[in-house]
Amino acid sequence: MDKLYSVKVIKNATSDPRVIKFVASTEDVDRDGDSISVAGWNLDTYLTNPVVLWAHQYDQPSIAKSINVQKDIANKQLIIFARFPTIKEMCGDNEPSEWAKFVDTVYNLYVGGYLNAVSVGCSYDEASPNATGGFNVTKSTLMELSGCPVPANASALRVASNKGNIEKKSLDMVVKSMKIESKAAIPYKKYPLADADTEWDGPGVTKDADTDDLAIMCAWRADKKPEDLTKADFKLPHHLGKADGYKTVQKGVVAAVGALHGARTAIKIPDADLPDVETHLKKHYADFDMDWPADKAAWVAQCKSLGIKFKTVTKSGARLSADTSAHLDNIEACMKELDGHMANMKACHGKAIKCIQKLRNGEAPGNGDGNDQEEPGSGDSGDMASEDDKGIIGGVYPANPAFTDEGFINIDFSQ
């Protein structure tokens, strides 16, 4: 979970001019409706590697190092003193690198008041719902601190470049970072855990939720403006609703992982968002002391161990189950039998056509194979006029059959 705070830069906070004092967190209710207790901050993880990043970019070097972290209980503030390296410290006597120039630019923008925010990356370890719709967080873990361009203004930064010796290329890097579209992956935030035997019903849980609820309950949303989002823009729910304190459901987390990797109807999520979505769900796995499934077999084993029921869907090109194969064999046999009946019907149809042609010519139709020599009424099975037929057409075929207006032979078979 990333939390944004405006900062008051205190120049010359120490004898080292490269040190800036930041108020990293307060107990004020933030824009998410949360209030984080200063006394409840766990700093152990952060102090093992107390770096300051730029805009939570974990794949980039740090821009500063925290040299002192304090819990100011009286003033309800988490204070961090961060030292920004000089270009010489980063590059020595070598030609300054673009990153070194960028770091120096960020430092000067903070000192000049053109950057005014930092953001803490943290997890909630103990929290309860409050009256604002957010949480009162009594225990939390600090993961990292980032310099942040929000709510800085790009135009103001341009003014800064005109007033000082800030290199344009370095400033462009700062401005560019402000224009990066927000990722649609919803950041992890630790909520109270539901009981291990809590069943999961995704459609039922999200039925009465609004978009604000879903922004907490899900792991991904469409990359749209908040006012343009609809319920259909949210995917991978795994939390209960607001009335239940947005508790995280273990079976819901496992189901979300399965859905993410195609366990049911494909979830369309951009490839660029997948790593962050997985990071979100991995942290929930850690909440429940579960191992991240290495493959589908491991995921299925987790489902079985938790009593999660799921249907196996046979997709095109997939291996068929024994029951499905048996059904297909039966269908194939029926089709072959039908083909045989169709062949017989075609043969009978051909014979009927020949019989009609002979009747029209006043001939004995025989069996329709063109090789009939018997006189009509002989009683052979190939003759249409046997002794039994005499009651129908008198045992002989008329030389000139009568035709109806429609062109068919008018023979009465009702007797």
C-alpha cells in the first residue's frame, strides 16, 4: 500500500546541507479514510535497507538514504532524515551520469520547494474500520519511502529550471515521471483476515458493492478515470464487503490466483499489469502463510486442501475426460448408423422414381433395378402389384394412369 504525504522541507536540518527532513507519516485521516498510528509503525524491515526511491520505481537505483528514522509520538509524526548524494559522490572524477544529474535535480527541487511530497510503501498488520469508511491502523510495517512528484506541478518545475542551474534533460526526467499513467493493478493493503473456513462466493460478495468498495475488494481495475469506472471494470475480488470490514478471504485469494492464470473464463489483464497483480496476491498468500503455487498442479492441490470445489472445463485442443470421450464415441456411432439409413433411403428413393417413370409409361415397375422380366402381379417380392395388392389397384396397372392437377398419379390407397 502506498501512502502520499505532503512534506515541509526543513533546510539545514543538520550540519550536512544534503540532508532533508521529511514527515513521512502522520495520524491524520488520509484521502483513503485511513489513520495510521505512529506508535504502531514497525521499522525493522525498512532499517535493514533504508533507501529512498523515486516514485516507487523498484527497478531504479535509490535517490537518497535514510540516516535517521524517528517516531515523534508527541506530535504524531513519523520523521525521516534523508541524505541525497552529491554528483561527485556518485561519479567521482568521471563524467556525471544522467542518473546522477537526475538525483541532484530532485534534491534541488525539494530544497527549492518545487517538489512537496513523499510516499510510504507499507503493509497494514492490524486495523479496524472507522467512521470515515477507512481504517484505524494500529500496527503497520514500513517497507520503503519514495520521493514523489505528486502534487507537484509541471509548469512550476519549468519555472524552477529558469531560476536555477537545473539541467533541462534532468528536469525532463522528473516531468516525464509525472505523466506516467497510473497502473491498473490495485496496490496491496492488509486488512483483517476472515476465518479460514469462510466460503467464497465472488458474485454474491460483489453484487451490492459499488466501485469504491471494489477498489478495495479486487486486485485489478481498468485504467480509467475514477468517475468513468463501472463495476465491470474490476477483476479478481478476494475481500468481503464493507459491512464485513473488507476482510481478506483465503479461498477468495486462491480463486483469484486461479482466475488470473486461466482456471476459468480468461481474465483479460494487460501483460504490463500482471507482475503488480501477482505481487498483490503474493502478499495475501504470505498473510495466510501459504506458498505461492509454482504451477497448475500445485494450485489444484491448494484448492483441494482448502475444500474449494471447481469444475474442470474442457477447452478446444485440451485433453478430453473419459466420460466426454465416451459420449463422443456414442455420437460418432449414431452418425455412422444414420449414414447407413440415409444410404438406404437414397436407394429406395431411386427405386421409387423408376417405378413412377414406368407407371407413366404404362409399364410394370418391377423392383426398379432395370432387370425385371416378371409380369406384374406375379407375387415376387420385387413386384409392386402382388395378389395382396389387387384390392388397391386391381392387380394390373392402368395403361394410362390418371393424373391430378398437381401432376401426381391419382391412386386410392385408402381401401
